[in-house]
Amino acid sequence: MLRRTLLVGVVMAIAALLTWNPPVFAHHGAAVWSNTEITLKGTVVDYFWRNPHVLLTWNVTDDKGNVVKWTGELASPESMMADDGMTKDTFRPGEELILLVRQAKTGTPNSVIDQIKRPDGTTVMRYSRQAGSQNFAGALSPEDQAKRKN
Amino acid sequence: MRSFAIVGLVFVAALLPFESAALAQQNANPGAEKPGLEVPLITPGPGWKPCPRCKNEAYAAADRKKENVDTRPFDKHNITGVWSGTPQALDDNGSNFDMKTLPPFTPYGQKAYEATFSDSPEWSSKDPMNICDPLGYPRSFAYNYGIEFVTLPGRTLEFFEWGHYWRDIWTDGRKLPSNPPIPRFYGYAVGHWDGDTFVVDSNGYDDRSWIVADNRRQNAEKRAAGLPHSDAMTIREEYKRLNYGVLQLKITITDPKVYTAPWSTTDVIALSPDSEIAEHLCVTSDSISYDEQNTKPTLSSQGK
């Protein structure tokens, strides 16, 4: 029994070591996004709970009253459900959100979302699993952010 | 048996430096803890189970522990069940192919490979996935959100969560067609048991699908690419259930038009108990809408 268990473990370990691959990107990689996170306060316009990625759009109003519509990428519906407990009913048009995003390098109001909070401070999405997000987990605690910098 | 185990351990030890580097890259943010059981488990309702990717890794591990997958008695000649990820990474998107053993291309294969290069370094513009073309086999196996084998008299069904595809593996004794009349993205497949190994042979593939995306991005411009195949591709799959919760597989791809030698890859996949395949469809209109809203505006003019 011990030998069999050992053999199974060895086979599994070898297979795991031989087959590690970086994550795939189908639509685009991390290169299109800025390396700086910005915080935006906006009002939800649309919430597309669909493949290939959940997409959120929101309006941001500047000091002069100009309104800019932003788009932001999330993971697949399955992933958002599993990792954040989100559903198709999580956001409604008109509600306010505070979003930590990385904007497209093109300067257009498009982004990948790293964190979502409500105005009362409730965290809806703690950190992103999207392209390049391992270096930009905006929802980290200050202690974790310090670890990252070290 | 013992000598094999020792050789295996030495082999693992030799590879540890590489794997450590890989894991360091994968876990570049050590402070970001994975979501766990504190996240509510969402199902369609009482009596319904979550899809493999609809529960996080902590729930998947808890379900495997609850079902005693490592020690539970099992039928060596039955691979029925929902399988997802690997025992080491239960949230993996399918099975990873061993790119290091990829044989060289033939001249024809090299041209077919270069034809998959993206238009720009910024996205994978040639990827059939982007327009919801069928992933085909074996890409549906390599990139999936869970698969399910269902054993029936005379055939085994293989369902793929990503794209909601399936294929028939006929076990009624028929032979592969010598000249399949219509190419199929999922080929023509027949299976039989050889001892404790379920052997599946297939042919008749449509050459428009990729075997897998080429994540090495080794081409000079670092552009995304895919590994092509021709209509001459044949595949042998060998499945062996190591225990109730672990399925070992070896996939050998033979395509003399594209590759100078057969390509074999080995992996293990994990049983995902208390899971149900759901409906992760790739909807063309949704993909187009998504790209118009949040992909194309992010690309430089070169990539549009």
C-alpha cells in the first residue's frame, strides 16, 4: 500500500513538474494596461454577466460636470461567482461604486478592474485574477502591500 | 517498483530549480491569498450542484476530502465522473501539454504555425477562440472548465464545459473510418480497455482548430500563436485511474504533415465530486460585443 501510494505521488509530481505552462490569454495580455492603478468613483451603466468576461460599464463625472463612460474587464461569470460570490444581480444601473482599475495605455476609458467597493466601504471584489493582476492586487491589506514591495 | 519510485524522486529533485522559478513567477504576489470557504457557495438551488469552476479551490478541496477520493474503493475500468484541474491545482483550466517535448515542424508545419501568429503583440488576433470557432479536440481537453465522462453501453460520452461541446467515443467494436467523409472538429473516436488503461484512438479531424495555444510565444515578435494540425492528425489517448480521485492520461499526437515525430504529453486530472457540468457557451455575438467595447479600444493602431 505504501509503495502504491508512493508511486502515485511520484507520477503525479512528475506530471505536474513537466507540464507547467504560463496562463493563456485569448483576447489580450497585460501589455495593453497601464502599470498604475487609479481609483474611480462612478455610477453603474451596464453590467454584462456574460462570457468571455464579465464587463462593467460606469459613468464618471469630473469637477466640471463632464461625464465619461468607462468599461472594465472582470473574469468569467463562473470565476466571479466562485471567488467573489458575485451573481447576475450584484450590480444595478445607477448605483455608485468605487473602482480600482488599470487604464488602457491608449488613454481611452477602458480598463481591467482590480478591486470594487461600495460607498459604504463594503468590498465586492477583493482583487482581480485578470491579466497581470498578480502584481496589482489592489485589495491587499497594507501589510500585504508592504510584503509585495519587499 | 521501488527502483521506479526512486528514479522518479531523483527526476523530481533534478527539476525542482525549474519548478521553483515557475512557481515564483506564478505566485508573484505572495500576499494575495486565494479566496476560500468564506465566499458563499452559489448553486442554482436545492438539489443542484455547482459547476466545477463555479466553486473556488477551497470548496473543491473540501469536496474531495469529504468524498475520500484518495482512499475510496474504485472500479479501475470506469472513468465516469466530472474531472477538473489537477490534484495540485484544482482550479486549473484543463490539462497542460508538455511543450518541451514538442517535435520540430515539417516545412509545411512551419508555414502553418507562422499562419497562426497574431497581428500584434497585444492580443491573440488569430485565435479561433476569439470568434467562438469550436476549439476541437484536443484543445477542448487542454483548455476546459471541467469535463465529464459518461459510460454507456457501446460508447463513452465526453462532455466539455467550455463551449458545451461533447464527443462520442465508440466502444462497440467498430473501427476508425479509413477515409472519413466529413472532417470533424472532434474527430471520429473509438475506445477499448487494454488491461487497466482506457485507450482511445481517433482521426478525421478538421484542420482549422489548434492543438493548443502556444504559450511559449517563442516567435521573434513575441506574438501569440497556436500549434496547428492537419487533417492527417491521429490521436491516441490512454487513461488510467490511479485512484478514485486521480486520472492519469497520456495523449500522443501523430501528424506527419505538420510534425517530424509523434508528440506525447502526460498529465493527471482530478475528480471534481459534487459538481455538475453547466453551460459555458462561447456566444459569438457576446465575444464580438466584448471585443468592440473593451479589447479593440485598448490596442494600438497596429493591432486593430
